[in-house]
Amino acid sequence: CGVFGIYSRHDDVALNTYWGLYALQHRGQESAGITLTDGCQMDVQRGMGLVGEVFRKGLPEMPGAHIAIGHVRYSTTGSSLLINTQPLMVSYSGGHISLAHNGNLTNARELRVDLEQKGSVFQTSIDSEVIVNLIARSGKDTIEDRVLESVARIEGAYCLVIMTDDKLIGVRDPHGFRPLCIGKLNGGWVLASESCALDSVGAEMIRDLAPGEMVVVDDAGPRYYSFAAGNRRALCIFEYIYFARPDSVIDGQSVYAARFAMGRQLARESGFKADLVISVPDSGTTAALGFSYESGVPFAEGLIKNRYIGRTFIQPEQQKRDTGVRIKLNANRAVVEGKSVIMVDDSIVRGTTSGKIVKMLKEAGATSVKMCVSSPPIGYPCYYGIDTSARKELIAASKQVEEIRDFIGADALYYLSLEGLHGSVANIDHGRMCYACFNCDYPCNIPGGEEAAGSK
Ligand code: SF4
Ligand code: MG
């Protein structure tokens, strides 16, 4: 998911949130929503689909609104339904609260059962509603203490953007699984999942929130609270491999530079040679350029992507994904006919995309297709907000590299090594990242305990 928030008395907060969500659209395409407040009333507008579709008939209007938050959703818990869209909004004895969440809680089920026994009623099936309930039920006096008390009880991955009638709050979980940054705009303040959203509204990046940090913004400006020093840092490596936009900088590391380095390293490790290097656009393109730069094999556009279709992977059901591939990508005969090609993609999850693409390239006349993947084999599921799916669907959970090569019909297949991946994210100590979907080293409890890692 993607989250955005703004506190400003000088800007149209609804419009800026809309632009910010547009820049974060790659983080989720199932639904979008914006909440606004003028200090007295709070109003939310949510809908299914892309940001542009949800707000096609106009943005929510509220004269004097000075705080807004927004969310784009990519479902990992709770089905893709209108009821499960965010931001969530509730009123309680202390006023209104709206909340947008990126990530996945790993103890939501236990907390929910506990809250239900104490009389809470849940309206959605998403884990994020647990957090709203904890905040609303807290016995503390200030919103700062209510949020801190609540986050002390939740586990897993969460970046939160929360608004009350007079404050904007951002929270990044103690492991720092997902990114969250703060920027400055005309004397106002902006929170966003990725720096590309700050750029899009013309905000100046101040910094990333640290893992285990909360920021509270009101007319006095931002105040920072550190609530969980000493936890293992575990920024998700998949943000660099696939999820984030290449023009974003996360925790001081450019996403583009990381992907380019992955491609260069792939060229060195694989030693593959061919007439051309092509990418599976868009997610494989930066690594393919790095491969070409390092190897000297020319880059060409052997696959053309339909620009008007979203990320196939992010369609929740397999059927939508299967038809999605052919509509999304087509082989470019003028480029590949009679040529041997190296095809670079960022990851193989189920193997469905890759198999179809190899077949298309051969039908378009490619004489051989060697596939290079800018991440290691994904053998374990993610419990922290990326839908790499159940273990039984992960092709690398049950097949060796040679069997996968055979399954996708490629002439050769090479995956980037874990060490090569570490080296590509040069600005971050690799002990501070999560690689669990490659090595099963989960940084915090997963639902159902350790034994579930092999069975989900
Ligand atoms: Fe990211 Fe993989 Fe860790 Fe999930 S398990 S947070 S996808 S690195
Ligand atoms: Mg892709």
C-alpha cells in the first residue's frame, strides 16, 4: 500500500493528497481514499479502483480543511472489497481519528479476538482496524500516548499515517519494514511512503522516519518521539528489487541506483552473452540497463508494455493475473526476430509471467532466450505486506533452478546471488534489511509461529 498525509494552512490539502496518491499508485491499485478535516468535522471519501477513477467526479470539498491523509491499497489481508478500503475513520469520546496503514500486522488475529471479547465491534476484515480500536479504547489522555500505547501492542510491519481533528501523526514500526518520509511544503508538512510523492507535490524532503519513530505535526511544527530503539532493523529488500518507484530514495539509498547495480552484478555473475539484452517492463528495465552497461550487450525494447494497464501481479486472483499478462505485454518482432536475447526481470514468483513471455519471444522469432533475475529464488512467503503469496504457489519453494528453467521454457536461467544483492544496496548495511523470502530468516514473529514458515 501507499500512504500520504499533509498538514498545511497554505495549500489545498485535498488536491495535494490526490497528487501524492497518484505518485504512489504503483504501491496499490485496488482502492483509494482521502480523509479531510477542518478541525471540527472530518470526512472520508473512498472507492474501488485507481486514484483517478475514485475521484473522477471531483475531490472531497471542505473549506478551511488543513489536514488530509490518503491511502492506496494493495490487499494482503482482507479481501478486495469496498468495506476494506482505507483510510479508516472513527469517532470516539476524544473526537475523530482517521488512519491509513501500509504493512501487515502479524498478531492482528490475537488482538482482534481480545478486543472483541472486550466489546469492540469490527466493521472490516483488515488488520488495520485493530490499531484504530486500540487507539480509541486507550485510557491515556493525549493522542501521542494513545498511539504509543497502541503500537506497543502490535507486531509486524506498519507505517501509519494518522490524523485527528488537530494533528497529523506518522509512525514507522520498530523494524522499519516499510518506508515513510517527511517533507516540508510552504510552511506545511507532508508524510509519504516514498520520496517520489514529495517530489510530485513540490515538497522538500527532510528525512526518512527512523524505525521505531513517531512524528506528530500541528501548528507548532513536527515533534519526534523514539519508541523502540534496539529492535532489529529490517527494511524490506523487495522495496529496492520491485516495489518502490525507481526515482525514490529510501533510507538514503536510491532505488534506481540499487536496481542498476543489481543488473551490473547479474552480468558479472551470469557471464551470459547474446545479441541483445531486453527487459520485462517496467519492473525489469533498470536492472536490464545495468546488465547492458556492464556486459556491453546492447539494450533493446524486445517487449512492449501497454501503458494503460496496472501491475498484473497486484491483481488478487490468479485468473485476473493469467489473462493480464497477454494484454499487458507483447513481443516486438522487429527487435527480436532472428536474435538471441537475454531477458531481465526483477523476480520470479509463481513463474506464470515468465513462462508466457518466453513463449511469446520465441513465437516472435527469438532464436534463444536466456533469463536473468535480479533477485534470488523466492522460497518463503512474506508476512510483512508484500503479496509474494502462499508457499505452495512459489515456484522456487518446490523446484530447483534447472526445473524452473524447464518450466518457463528458457534456454538458460540465472538468479542473482544473495551476496550480489547485498552488494547492490551499497548504502545500507545488509544486517539492517529483511531478506526472509529468500533465506527464511524472519525478523519478527510470523502468524502461527515458526513452523508456519514452511507451510503457508
Ligand atoms: Fe520484504 Fe521478503 Fe522481508 Fe517480505 S519477507 S518484508 S518481501 S524481504
Ligand atoms: Mg514485472
